[in-house]
Amino acid sequence: ANTFLGGATGAGLLLSAAGLAGLVGAPLGGFLADKAGSRVAAAVAGAASGVSLACIPLGLSLKGTTETIVPSSIMVPITEGLGGLSQEAMAFTILVLLWSVGASAQGPALTALAQEKAPIGSEATALGLPRAVGDGTYIVAPLILGYVSDVMDGRGLPGVACGVAGGAICLGSIALFLLGEEEE
């Protein structure tokens, strides 16, 4: 399990940090839903998570090019402080954490939207729909993204499956925002 995050421990730390990022995202999503409306909050949170995920191929392709983006006087102390992570690993870590915040912020907004749109007497069923759709995504997405990874393997495009997933999330967020306008 040797990875650019420092092995299995580094990968585990990133997964734990992504879970902790949800502690920021979920209340943020609820707050945004209360202030801007559930549909807008769900679309914005989805767009944030989708863009973060879609940028992972870019982050994995930095190969030292961040010198023009982030000065080494800033980047070197940060990466050394985190165990000497490469620029690609640092970008990947930041993007995964941003994705996690956006994805967890979308949950409360989608639940609020389902509650608002539920017919009287069907509130519990409507509140289960976001979870059911999410579970369905966990069934279909790995098959599609696995296929994308297999087809693109060896073509010099690291993280392309993340890019495809992020693009799909962005399209869904745009559709949620645009299609919802017709109802209001």
C-alpha cells in the first residue's frame, strides 16, 4: 500500500480527515438551505463538490508546475510539515477535503428540499428518496468509473475517473438549479 500519501497510514488519515470535513459541511449546508433555500443550497454544494472532484486530474498532473501558482517559500514548509508530501499529493488532499465539505453540505439541503416538495402524508417517503438515490449512485457509479479507468489506463491521465464523476455531479447540480426554477 505504498501511495504518494505515504502509504496506508497516509491514505487512512485522508479518509479520516474527509470524514471530519463533513462536520464542517453538514452544518454549512443546513445554514445555506435556511438562508438561500434548499434547492439553491443543494445546487451550490453539489457544484462545489463536483468542481473539486473534477479538478483532481489537474492536481495529479502538477509535477512541479505549482511554482507559478504557489511560491515555493509557501509550499515547501507546508509539504515538509506534512511529511514531505509532493505537490500532487498536497493538491489531491486539498481537493478531496473540499469535495467532502461540498458533498456533506449537500445532504441537509437535499433532505430539506425533499421535505418541502413532499405531498402531505408522504413526508417520510420523500425524506427517504435522497438516501435511496444516493445508494443507487453507489451501485452504478463504481461500474461506470471502473470502466473509464480501464479504458483510460496508461494514457497519462491520472484521476480521469474523478474528473468524469465531478463533471457528472456538476451537470446534476446545474440541472437541479435550472429545472427547479420552473417550479417556483
